[in-house]
Amino acid sequence: MKPISQQIKEKPWKGWTLFLLTIVMVFFLGLLASEVVERRAEAVFAYTPEVEHGQFEPRNSVWGKNFPRQYQSYLQTANADFKSKYNGSAMIDMLEVDPRMVVLWAGYSFSKEYNQGRGHYYAIDDIRNILRTGAPIEEQVSPMPNTCWTCKSPDVPRLMNQLIEETGDFTQGVAAFYSGTWETKGHEIVNHIGCADCHDAETMNLRISRPALMEAFQRQGKDVSQVTHQEMRSLVCAQCHVEYYFSPDVVKGAQYLTFPWDKGFSADEMELYYDSIEFYDWKHQLSQAPMLKAQHPGYEVYLTGTHASRGVACADCHMPFKSEGGQKFTDHHMQSPLNDISSSCQVCHREETALLVEDVYSRQDKIIENRDKLEELLVRAHVEAKYAWDSGATEDQMKDILLDIRHAQWRWDYAAASHGGSFHSPVEIGRVITNGIAIAQEGRLKLSRLLA
């Protein structure tokens, strides 16, 4: 092959072609370099704080000045127009949807009003404006302790820190926050769930701001500060999306927020914990059974599912990454993945959207079918127990029956209150409901023998 110089000498047009190609390549390389430099400069600008604020700054709008993309996406939690087959972001009267719940919770505040939850934006509004929590009227104080505010606002860690400094003791300071009825601190709780609940103000690293989670792990001999970043992407959610109760035994005079994990995370192990301390939330108005009210054991159920076993965190699905203006950031519109399947499910699963949605609904259908059967058995058990009492049954005769009702309804409520449990861990939720059905049937069999 002839040298290039000789080819150009013989055919000058080849030289001009090579020259023009070189010009074009240099031009596009220059564009690429410019784009890289611009994006790097943009990144530096994006992470240069516009304002400085303290560690316990509760106002989300102040944090939003430094992180506008995250803040603007967070404000979308105010949207209340998403609806899936069984859940959604709109406020719905669940007692109207399923009146049997009124019977199951007879004598407890949930029988007064229970709504489908809205986004974090409404955390304070929705706990204030509901019959379930009650409110101070004239000379009467609220029936709810200040502990009820714990998961509703970044004002909570601010107040806790203030009380810890005043008392000079961590536990006493936290207990001081929990003490008293909720109108005594309600005027301080004004900023809805937000930035300071999950982030360190200096480093922006994820952090645990609620003592109950740290204390629960400490009792198990675990140090939350040593977990990985990926684990933290679930643990910040586990500060609140868990089963809990208010213990009067930690500090006298305080309804101390406690996670019942000392014996394990499963429904059976938490039930064993509650039974061992003879705890109950209320005595049922009809059956007189000492009942347990499950809160929202989302984290515990998630731990038993396939996503958790493969290292998928809550935020991977409910707060997926997104890109905007050359910046990759976490979408703070915390919501059902069904409302953003392309950014959540389809990052890993390549199936069509319709197939993925149908898979979710299929799991939910099967779980709810059996959950409804358990619900019906429990309604009948409460009514039959009331009839037994009215017919002259003694406490000794009713003791085992009431324990069956307690245990069966705990399993129903554990499944119902976990909300996304039928997807997070359908096998575990199915097991819990099946056991609940067996226990409820056994209790009703004992009742039928007593009433025969």
C-alpha cells in the first residue's frame, strides 16, 4: 500500500477529505469536553450551599434552598390523586369501605375514624383532624400522649434535643418529650415530615433521628451506626413504619415509645413479647378480650421478603433515582412504585408495565381474599363471646377463648396494617393470615361447646 503522502500527491482530494474529517472530529471532541466541564461546574454549583442552618432546623423550605430538586420533588407528596386497586394517596373513609372494622375495633379509638393515609406532606393535618386522636375540649385534656407526635415532624428531634440538653440525660430528655398530653407540645409541632428527620445537616448523610429505633437495636446488641449506606436507605423508614407501643415502664410518668423486637421481628415473636409482659391496647367492648392493635409493621414484613433478601432497600422502589439538568438525585416524592413503574420496578424487571401491575394485583387479590375470611370469623367470634358473657359465662370459661380472639385478630391486624405487605412478603403474610384463621376457628369451636 502506498504511503499516505504519496496518495495525497497523486489524488489531492484525499488530503482535503482527511483535513475536513479531522476538523469535524476535533469539533465534536471539543463539544464533548465542553459538556463535561459544564456538567462538572454545574455539579459544583449544585452542591454549594446557598444557606447555612443548624442540625435541628425543622423547616423543610430552608433545606430546600440548598437542595431545590429534592425539595420540589418532596412537595409532590401533597398530591392526593393516585389510586391503585386497593391503595392510593387520597383520603378514603376505610370504615365506610369495610364496616366490619368498626366491630373489630369496638371500644377503641380506631372505630371512630380510620382513613387511608395521604402523603408525608399531610402528616400533621391528618393526625390533628381525625376523631381517632381526640382533642382538648374546654377543661378536658386530650386523651393522647405527646408520644403520638413522634413520627409526624422534624420539630420532634428539635424538641428532644432541647430537652436532652435541659435534663443533661438522653433517656430523661426523650422521656420528657413523651410526657404529658399532646396539646402541651402540639403548638410546637408545625413542620410536616421532612429533611431533618432523615439527614445530617452537616454531611447530608442519612441518620437516625428517633431514639426508639436505636434503643430497639441496642437491646439486641446491634449498633445502628455501623450499618451500610444501603441498609440506611431502609432504616430511616424503619424509624416510623414499624410496629410499636407506648411503654409506661421505661421512665415513670412517660408513655415511652418502644419497638417490641426483643424476641424477634415476626408477628409470632412480637406476640410472644406482648404476652410475656401482659400488654394490651384495650379491652374489646363486645368480647372483653385484651386486644392488640397493630400499628404499621412495614419494615418487619419487608425483612421477610425477597427484595430485602437481595439487598433492595425501601428507597430503591419508593424513592428511585432520577436525572434532571445533568444531576442524578433521589426522588423525594415518596409514593407507591405503581405510580412510577418505569423508574422503580422496570430498573430491574424488563416486563411490560401491564404485566408488572397485574403481578402486584394478583398477589393482593389472594391475600385480601383470605384476610376477609379471617375478618368475618373474628366479627362472629366477638359477637358470640358477647352472647356467652350475657348467658352467664365465667372468666375461667372465657379465658382461653379470649386469648384465641386476641391472637387471631393480632394476625389479621398485622396483615391489614402493613398495607404493602401482600407485595413486600406475600408468603409471610399468607402464613400469618392462615394461622389467624386456624386460631379464630379454634376459638369459635370453644365458644360453640360452651354455648351448647
